[in-house]
Amino acid sequence: MPHHEHDTCEWQHDPSLDEWRGSLDGRPTFYSKTLFRAFGCKICIHKFVAADDEGCFHTHPATAVRIILKGGYTEQLERGGYFYWFPGDIGIVRPDLSHRTAGLMLGNSYSLWIRGQITHKVELRGAGWERQR
């Protein structure tokens, strides 16, 4: 398993958040809080606390709108290229987009996600996932 240095206080569970996701070694990369859910759609706050591991790309289960509220992050696309997301930026995330959070800009990053109905399975792509297995 890869070694990750971090401040243990940063990784403690926040009971105000519903769930977390991260790497296969159990290191959280973001927490999520569902604010509203209806008709298969939901609105969530995402709190990013760390970058995804190198080579660990993923897709999403539905089309979503993301609005960066605070902090910001660097997104790396599996097909190549980077995007930089700053507070106030708004973007569409489609289910076929394979990407990872490559880095955080100013500490934790907060974003509002408005997700439509689930239409796809999430895919874990890239050599990084195999290294973790």
C-alpha cells in the first residue's frame, strides 16, 4: 500500500457529513453531505480534503452540475489535460468523463453538486487502482 503523510486531525470523521470516498487504502479524499433528494436526483455539498492518488481516475453515475464554493482544485482528465477550478466556477460533469482530483489549491475545497438521475455505473480507471490492489 502507498504511504500517505497527512495530519491525522484532517482525516477524522465529521458527523455532520453523510459519507466519504477515497482511495482503496482507506484514505478519504472527499466527504459528502446530501442536502436534498427527490425523484432520483440529489443536491450535495462535497468537501475535498486530499487529491486522488496518481493514476486513479473515475467516472460518475449521472450528469451533474458542480459549483465551486471555496478553495478550488486541479482536475486531471484521463485522456490528457488539466482544468483548474476556482470559487465561482460552474461546470457540467457527464458520466463518460474519466478524471481525478489532482490537487487542492487553498486547503480544503467545497463545491455544490446537483446530480441528475443515475444512468451509468461508476468506473475506476487507470493503473493507480491496480497498484493499490
